[in-house]
Amino acid sequence: MKALPTKEEILAWIAEHPTETNKRDIARAFGVKGQAKVELKRLLREMEDEGLLERRRKSYRDASRLPPVTVLEVTGADADGDLFARPLEWHGEGEPPRVLIAPGPGPAPGKGDRVLARLTPAKGEDHAYVAKVIRRIGQGPKRILGIFRKSAEGGRLVPIDKGVDREWLVPRDATHGARDGELVEAEASGRAGAYGLPRARVVARLGDPSQPKAFSLIAIHQYGIPDEFPPEVLEEAERLKPAGLKGREDLRDLPLITIDPADARDHDDAVFAEPDDDPKNPGGHVIWVAIADVAYYVRPGTALDREARRRGNSTYFPDRVVPMLPERLSGDLCSLHEGVPRACIAVRMVIDAKGHKRSHRFVRGLMRSAASLAYEEVQAAADGKPDDRTGPLMERVIAPLYAAYECAKKARAERQPLDLDLPERKIVLDEEGRVVSVGFRDRLEAHRLIEEFMILANVCAAEELFARRRPLLYRVHEEPSPEKLEALREIAEASGLTLAKGQVLHTRHLNQLLEQAEGTPHDELINMATLRAMMQAYYHPENFGHFGLALRSYAHFTSPIRRYADLIVHRALISAHGWGKDGLSEADIEHLEETAKHISETERRSMAAERDTADRYLAAFLADRVGAEFTGRITGVQRFGVFVRLDDTGAEGIIPVRALGREYFHYDPHLQALTGSESGAVFEIGQKVTVKLVEAAPVSGGLLFELVEAGAAGGRPAPRARGKGGRKAKAPVGRKPAKAARKGAKVRRKVTRTRR
């Protein structure tokens, strides 16, 4: 039998052959065969226990050296602007080696980003390796958020995510001093330990989870939303000075006003309208939309730019905002405060008496807001109840705005965007962060006015850059997929309604369906089903149109304080008009598709975090009402139960299928319905129900309901549940589950995505 290699020989081989390090490679290199392979395996395990080797799946490497390709976490830049990182895994002695990130062609990664990089040893430097980034792999692993429960072996971590019931074992030396019942953040740290539980180590203690102000903090940590600006970003922001008039059009005499929610934290858009004095355009109007010139302050390649791109957008919670830009910008230099000169990029739009756009012109200007008003006071003034602030503005500003809006409404009615008027939930907190009330925001004409003018300005930006053949990011919303469309059609037909078939789908067809359902028992069902049929909007350098708004070209231009996509559009406009050197950079253009994907993901991340935080606040608000009965609507149907949204608060929870009745329920994914095998009881989207609150968990945001009574299902009476103490159901006319299955098996109509 050939002698086994020494430990030194194995380490030398691994260092010289980093891509051939599994047990088979090592055995082949030293001629180890047959029974000797068992001894080699024992030797490798011994070296692993001694810390000389680290086992990575089926390969080994020298624990004192980093592999040629490894995962790094960016630690930040030094005083000279050089970017450094640390290896995610290090099992050698002492501190992990310092790694310099070599500059690349694309945007530099930000602090906390994780990258896959190729390493080259560096000798005689203050760093051990130089890394060339191969690709980014996210902003760190998904961390575990949970409640720490102390135990003899250290502790257990009970995750707070709804639907996650797996606990984690926290060893005694990895508790980070956490106390029993404390909310903590942890990272997975290795293989399963005792009782088969995976191991984790606590990395941050977040305090008492029952405190209301912890709810948004939970979401921030859960979704990895960056909530602290690096020092270099704050320092860069503090050095900025207000823009002057040089190179700008003077708009300070134009009485532009901002109209925002009463609790708005920033003001990034202002509007003004007046009748068009061109005799060739009788009844027409001139509309100005001015947007804060964020691009002047946030230049490509700066620390501010890197951080803004990393965040992608601002995230709004009931108790706080995690902004895309530091307060020096979002609340000061880029906020269009009343009476203060502010840099802007504005568009002058001319519409005719029917609301059709005749022309537009972009300018880089300096404006001064005539007033910062709330939606409610503007609407009150328009309704004939002006106050001391709005009274002086009625004739010159407010009345012309509404006159121009009346024309714009005509074009909107002709265009027929999807007419889903979805209520926006409003959670009011007291100074301690506790929920005072929950309701829905009023939808005023003032809201629709601003929305319509912003849409018009966004269209102008997209058309302007397309005409000048400049790269940009479009806001894309594609038509429903054939599968979703067919599912919607089946729900409509089952409700006795029709959705046009055999033609190119337009929003007017969906609006016709909504009109058919209005005022009928199917109203809520059709609205919800239509919403669920929609695709999710996203950003892309190519124009695929905006289906929901019924627009061929659409780009986000109006909110650069809170959306990075708008900043890209502003830079593109600056480049297109030759307004300065702060336009779209070569790196911006080269990585446009990557940026689009990234900010689409950060947008979805923020939406999920905002939704989960609202759920937690609502669960806390309802926690002392366990046992009470509520009315609501079924908003979702799955094999395991139905989701219900309460009428008065908009809070959502679940009725498990076991609580619907003591029978088997057939799940129809096409009709989104559960049908009782014995009673024929039907539970479907939009159905009215009365439920009892069984459990409210503020930390997870979960609500558990028990069915008390179900209303009409598909226009037919539905029975009471046959659960605990429930009455036996009266069997309505049952649907035939097989019918939808047969329909779903038909060949789907092919919808070709057109590029406009």
C-alpha cells in the first residue's frame, strides 16, 4: 500500500491546485487507492478538526488562505476612497485578511453588499488580496428575526415570520447577551445541532418586541433595508450648497404650488396652470409641472449616488421613513419649500379643450413655491370654502388648475385606463407609537388632479427621450398573461358576466366587465379578480408600454427624491439637452438593465416591508378584541384556507380550511373557490363573511379567524359553517369543479407582447 501523504504535502498540493481539492482529486494526486482511501479520509477529517483544512461540501482548502474565488462582504471605503472587503468565511488564526476591491467598469458596490470575487495575493501592501468583482450576489444573506428563548444549551430562536414554525438553536457562546423574550436578529451559523435544529448566532439585540415602535424596525431588519447612511455619504451631503440661477431659466415669478398629504415629509413636485392665450387653441390650457433637480446634487459615481442606487427608493412606514437620500437633501435642498428658491427640472405642457397634449417643453430652472398646501385644504377651496391660505390663490392658481384638470379628464375618459379605485389604508398613531385609529384615506378630486398632471409629465419625459434617442428607464406594465386572463374570464362567466374574447385585450374591455359587475353581488369579486389578473409593473430600458394606464410610453420623472428610476430619467434629460456635465454617465448607460432589475427588486422589497408593518400595527390594534365578530370579504382562496379582509380596518387574516366545516373541500384554482364535498358550500373571492377573531399576533402581524356566517357565493345563498358549534349547511346549487378544469386544459390564446 502506498504511504499516505503528510499533512504538509496535502496543504502544499491544495495551495498549488485550488480547483482540484476534493477527496478524489487528492487521492489521485498522491496515488492513493483501495483501502488506503479510508485512511486518507480519516487524515483529512483530522486536519479539518485541527483547523488546518476547511471542508466545503466535498472539497478541502487551506484554512489559512482564501480560495482564488470567494464571497466577500464590502466593509466600506477608506479616507482615500479605496473600497475594502472582508471574506465571509475565515477559519484561519487571527483577524480575517483585508481585501482591496479593484475598480471595475460598473457602479461600485456599497457597504454591506456581498460580491463573488476573484482574488490575487498582494505582497508588501496593507491588504492581503486584491479582488476583481465577478458579480454581485445581494446585500447579505437573509437574516433570521425572532424572539430569543433562553435555555440550558444557550437558547432557541422562534422566527416571527408568518407561517414559519421551525426554530433555531443558539449555542451558549453565540447569544450576544440576549435576554429571554427579547427580539433579536441572527444569522445561520452551521449544521443542525442537538435535536436536529439548525444553528444560528445572534448578531443584534433589538429590544422589546411588544413596543409599537419595534414593528417597523422588525421589517427593516427582516427585509435588509439599509436604514443608516455611511459617514462618507452624510459628509458629502453636508458639503453641498444650494444651486444658483446660472445656466437655468428663471421661474421664480411663476406661482407654482405644492399639493401633498398633510403629513408629507418632503415636497418634490409643484404645479401651475393657466388658460392658453393662443387663438389657435381655444379652450386649451398650459400646465407646468416642476420637479426638484436632484441630479444637480447627486452626481454619478459619488458616495451619494452609490447609496441612493443601493437603496433604490424610500420606504414609508406609519411611524418613520427610511429615505433614499439623506435629510440634507430630501428635507432641505431638494424639497420645494414655500418661498425658498429651489433648483428644478420643469415641463411646460399645452393641452387642447379635450385634454389632448399639443406640445411640451422641458427646462432646467430655478423656482420658488408660492404655497405648500395639503390636498384637503385645496379641495375645500375648490368646493367653495377657501381659508386664509387658499383664498388669495383661488383666482390665479387653484381655479385654473381645476379648469385644466376638467379638460385632462376628457382625454383620460377617452383613453380609458384601468378603472380600479383602490382605497388606501390610513393608520394614525399617537406620540407613543400606538394605533389611535384605522381607516381609509378619502379619495379627493385634488388627489386625482395631481395624479393626472404627474402622469402627463411622465409621458412627456418618455416621449422626449425617445424622440432624442436617449437611453432611459421606462416604467413597464404588461398585459395580463393568457393564463391569468383565462382565469378572470372563467370567474366572469361563472358570475353570469362576459369578458370580450378573441381580440387584442385593452383596458376598456376590463372596464366594461367592471361596469357590468357594479351594483351586483359580484362587484367585489370581479374587482378583486381583475386586480389579481394584473402583472406587476417594473423598470426596463426597453419600452413595452403601460397596460394599466393605457399608454404606449411611460417613464417615472416626478419623484427623484424617493425613486432612483426618476433620477436616471432626470440625468437622461440633462444629457439630451446639454444642460451640464451631471447627466447620464457611461457607467449609467452600460449598466442600465442591471439598474432596472435592481430597483425593481428594491421597490418590491419596500412594498412587502410596508405591508407587513401595517399588518403588525393592525394586529396590535385588534389584539384586545379577540373574540369579537367582524364583517369582511374573502380576498384569497387557497387549498389550506381562505383569506379575509375586514371591512372597517382593512386588516387581513386567515380562516383555516378546517374551520370551514367538517367535510372535504375541493379547491378550484381557476375559479379561486373551495367547494364542500357534502354540503356544496362555496367559498370564493369577494364573498361576504362574518368572522370571529380567534388570535392576533402583533409581532408577526398574523390574524386567525373562525367563520361565523358566509353570505352570497356567486349570487347564491351560502350556508353557515359546520365547524365548532356551527349549524349544518343548507346545500346550495353546487358548481361543477370539473368544468373549470376542462376549460383550463384548453389551449390558451397566444398573446404576443408588442414593443412600442
